Amino acid sequence: MSDLESRYVDLHRNPELSFEEHRTAGIGADALRAAGCEVTTGIGRTGVAGVLRNGAGPTVLLRADMDALPVREETGLSYASTRVATNSQGIEVPVAHACGHDMHVTWLLGAAESLAARRDSWSGTILFVLQPAEEAGGGARAMVEDGLFDRFGTPDVALGQHLAPMPAGHVLTRSGLAMSASDTLHVRLFGRGGHGSRPEATVDPVVLAASTVLRLQTVVSREIGATDAAVVTVGAMNAGAKENVIPDEAELQLSIRSFAEPVREKVNEAVRRIVRAESTASAAPREPEITATASYPPTVNDEAATEALTARFREEFGPDQVRDGPLITGSEDFGEFGRAAGVPSVFWFVGGIDPARFAADGTLAPGPDVPSNHSAQFAPTLHPTIDTGVRTLVTAALSYLSN
Ligand SMILES: [Zn+2]
Ligand SMILES: [Zn+2]
């Protein structure tokens, strides 16, 4: 365990942004090679695959994501990140593992070492996947499109896990739909600028943007049934620089969440229709530009596989430590692997916060001071978190590979 702790601390101190995970990938590749895997790097830019062959039997894919976030860490830990990096827009930003992907890598490498050391107790093949750019939304697809399954074989099941702001030592599973689909859009609305005193000679993109934002609120309230769920958030709205200048254009950035494919299609179509129609209503000189910048499928856990795994986790950790997880409006690109391979997948959560910070009534309700993922204060307690996440992966893999 001390080896895994020092590996975690090293990864935590040295976070890397999406698709920049060169150092992390190198450490992962070395550790997988040392565990006896055939290792290939540079898949989908910075992804790593390690294949551990051990006779006849099924193939199990185990996945960890590697990237960190542009967040300035404020945990006060002795091993807090002080790293800065240049983002894809050329801007220098602080970087921290505020989502816990450093823990995910630590768990995966710990599981590889543990499974390699007990080859006599299982047979089959394990495909270890270190994925880039989960936060940017393109990492899983980049690996699949770079031939992950053509080159290393199609697995029989895809398994993954995430660190959660839940008590350390607890595991949360959920059968069926578990996390939302996410679509993000950048929109450029075109007007015709001019003097603020003569709006009649312009097409004002500020009014066009304001009208568009308000009309977009009707997508969920007027077009989606009350028993379905979706979210449309305009998180950024930028136009203009001075009170007496009507600018030429305005920009919107949208986040769309949904749980069912028909709802997802309907919301995305309605958003596009409204953006185009509001431009027409304003007599815009050009059609708006609508760019999809990221897209995650919903996370759907295979029901039979989830029930079987949950039973194994209850045997391993005890029934009180393994709970039913809630439906989450957050999103993940893990679902790409099972979808592309056409096989069942299961994604579960492992708690990482000191249990003393939770209500004593057993409801797992976090206190108000428990920071969640993406917070500058998010800091998992290392024990038993490291051990729990290694054991979940090993238990899950062995449930397919040992007789
Ligand atoms: Zn995250
Ligand atoms: Zn994450």
C-alpha cells in the first residue's frame, strides 16, 4: 500500500490537462509493463492499453481516466498541486486533480499488480485502458477511433469506476440508467454593428442574444413532457465592449443534459431551431454558426452485470458498505467503450471522504462542508480509499475470470 500511496501523491502533485497526459501515461505504461502486460502508448493521442494474457477465457476491459482540470488547488495538503499549464486557447492556467482521476490511475495500476501477482487464480485476458481527456469529452472516442478494439480485441465487458464525495470505504452501484448524456454547443449570432445612437441602421446582436436565451427556456418547460427530464443551461453569453457601440456579433455557450435518446434529439433539434429562428426574426445578415464542442452518451449500466457485481461487492465489503447510487445529472464518456464494442458495461462510484464528515444516521448525506468533485477543496482521504478502489476492480475482474 505504501507504494500505491507514493504513486498517488506523485500523480496528484503532477496533474496534466486533457490530451496532455504524457507524464501520467508514461508512468502508467511503465507500471503495466512491469506487471507483465503488452503495452501500447499513443492511442487516441495520449491513451495507453495494456493487455494481460493468462490463458483461455473472457476478456475484461478495466478503464481509468487520466486528465486533470484547470483549477487552482486550495486543499492545503502538503502534496497539493502548484502546477500551471497552457490550455488549448494558449492561456496559462493552474492545474489540479480536482476530479480524482489521479486516484483512478492509482487504482488501475494497483489492480494490475494485484491481478498479475495471482495469475494462478484466474484465466482469460484483461485489457487495461488509461484514457485521456475525459473532462474535454473526446478521450474515449479518440481511443475507439484509433482502433482500440481492432488492435487489442473486443472485450466481453467494460468496467470503470469514479471517486465520489461519499464516505471512504463505501461503494455505490446503480442498475440501468446512471448518468446523463451531455452535449455542449458554441453559438455565434451575427448582427450588423454600428453607432449606439442609431440602432435603426444596425442589427443588434445583444438583443438577438437576449431574446434567444429567453426563448431557449421554453425548450424544457414547453416541449419536453413532465415525466421526461432535460436541462438547458446557457453558461456563457458574450457580446460588445462599450455602451455606445452596437457590436457585430454575440456568442453563447450551452450545456444540454438528458437521459433518453429521443429526448436528447428533441432538445438538440429544438435548441438549433430556436437559435436559427431568432436570427431570422432579427433579420440577421448571416445564419448563426452552431458548433457541437463535446458530446457524452448517457451512462447505462447493464442490469444483469450490475446486479451480479453488486452481489460480489457485498460479499467483499459487507452489505452496509455497498449502497444503491442515485441517478446523476453529471456525465461521463466511459459509456463510449461498451457502446462501441457492443458489450455490457458497468460504472460505479467509490467513496473517498472521511466518514466522520457525514451524518451519523447512515443516510450518507454529506455535511455542508464536504467539497464535491471539481471543487478547489476536493481532497480524498487516502485510506481506505486507495485500498477500496483496488479491491473493487480486482473483485469485478475476478467475477468474470475466476471459476
Ligand atoms: Zn470531472
Ligand atoms: Zn471525473
